[in-house]
Amino acid sequence: MSSEPAVPEIAPPASLPRAGEAAAVMPLVDHLTELRNRIIWSIVAVAIGSVIGYLLSERVIDVLIAPLPAGTPTKVFGIGDAFTIRLKVSVVAGVILAMPVILWHVWRFVAPGLTPGERRTILPWIPIALLFFVIGVTIAYVILPYASAFLLGFQTNQLQVILDIRSYFDFVTTLFLAFGILMEFPVLLVGLSRVGIVTSQRLSRYRRYVILGIAVFSTVATPGGDLVSPTVLGVTLYLLFEITIFFIRRSGR
């Protein structure tokens, strides 16, 4: 008989996570904490932009009133309306000024869930998204005189408009934000194509539904009830949609 002591069998270790895998998996609580921090920084950026907007609000109001037809009377009817208007203009200006920071924090929140290749592909589109937002706001300002003239053109001797400047600025600020945000539509499609969610063929196949959606969103998103704003927004979005399909197809997707 052998005198050697029995050596106990040792079970093979469970498969260990690959290097960096543990760091790549973030618990739900950490995700929510990260989201909260990004939202807080975005709100701080909007607040700082709003302070700047408030300091410049008188000049901004002059610029926004300029597109109205000459001689259009502007009145406020509430004791706090003048302050409310300046506050609303300041907040919208704050959102516009803070948009680079907001887009950056959106990117920083989404980026960890992407592969290195997807991050390299999508990162250049962040400044493009900012450019499209600025283009949307610019288009809104360009069509503002035509939309205002269209709506004021329905005056008669019996129906004279005494413009409540508060309702006018509600119209203007909503119009600017609607154009700016909806102009991110092509950038979103390109981003989805880069991660393999949509393709040019799929977008072409659902073109009629996209056109219907553009028409509905353009009508709902633009205030005032005029025909100019939704028409310009809808046509612009459709042209960008077709350009986006062409771009995605040329990129091989």
C-alpha cells in the first residue's frame, strides 16, 4: 500500500470576469445616480444661461418684437405679465445657451453603454446636433414675420387685434423650442443607424408613415394655428429625412 497522503481534489474556479468587464457593468443604483448628476448639471447650466438671458432680456424682447408688422400695438393686461414675459424669455434663452452642456451630458450618460467603435462613430455628431438646433431656432425666427402677418391678416373693422404680448411670447418661445428640438430628428436617425437599429431600407419602407408622423408633429408642435409654421417645419423635416436616408445609404447601412 502507498504511504503517500491523499490529496483532496480542488474544484476548478468559476469563470472569472474578463478584464474590465466588472467595470463595464454598472448597477441600477449607479445608473440612476449618474442620471441624477447629469440632470443636475444640465439644470445648473440652464440656470446660468437664464441669468445671462435675464440680463439681456430687454434686448432680446426688442429683437423678438421686431418681426411684427409696423404699428402693431402690444399690451400687457396683468400686473405681473411684464415680469412673467421677461422670466419666460430668460428661461428659453437659458435653454438655448445651455444646449451644448445638455448635449454633452446626454452623450456622457449614453456613451458607457456603447462599444468603442460606436463611440468613435457617434461622437462627431454631438456638435452637429448643436448646429441643427441652432438652425432650427434660426428658421423659426426667419418665418416669424410671415406667421405673424398671416395671423394678423384676418383682422377686419369689426375684429381689431390688440395683441396681448404675453400670448405673443408664448407663441414665439414655443415656436423656437419646437423648431430647435425637432431639428434633432435627422441626427437621431443617423445615430440609430450607426448602432444598427435602423437602416436606409427600413426607413424607405416606412416613408409614408414617417411623412404622416412629420405632418402630425409639425401641426401639434407649432403654436398659433397659422399655416406657415407647420408647413415650413414639415417640409424642412421631410427634406432632412430624405437627405438622411441618402447619407445612411452612402455609408453602407
